[in-house]
Amino acid sequence: MPNTANAKRSLRKMEVRRERNKSQRSALKTTIKKVRANAAAAKVDDAKTTLAVAIKKLDQAADKHLIHKNKAARLKSRLTKLVNKTNAAPAAAPAP
């Protein structure tokens, strides 16, 4: 438990920030799951639109130091690669 008044204020601030960060991190994870689900279901148009939203949210999260900038870059790269692979798969399938 905090002893000084300043430590008590700091504790209150940390609790508010923790709750805010928790909800923002959860929303980010949900957006990433939507991209992966659309890619798995071969919904190319939906995957592209959710990818754009996910990239924007990842950039915002990195700017706010919610996640590390390298993690944001890594996730953007992996999601983009996944959507591009999904996009190329239906076009290549009817060739034979």
C-alpha cells in the first residue's frame, strides 16, 4: 500500500491506465483475429478491408507504446503476407 499522498495518486493513475491499456490491447487482438478468420475463410475482400483497419490500429498502438514498434511491424508483415497468399490462392486454383 502506498504511504504518501503522491504514491496514492500514482496508484490511482496506474489503475486507470492499466484498465485502458487492457481494453485497447483486447480490441487490437480482436481486430487481428478478424483478419485471420477472413483469410482462413477465403473472404478476400473482407480480409483486405479488415487488414487496412488492423494496420491502422497496430500503428496507433505502437505510437502510444501499447506494443513495441517492432512487434507492430512484424504483425503487419505477417498479416499482409497471409492476406496476399489468400488472394493468390483462388486465382491459382482453377488453372488445371
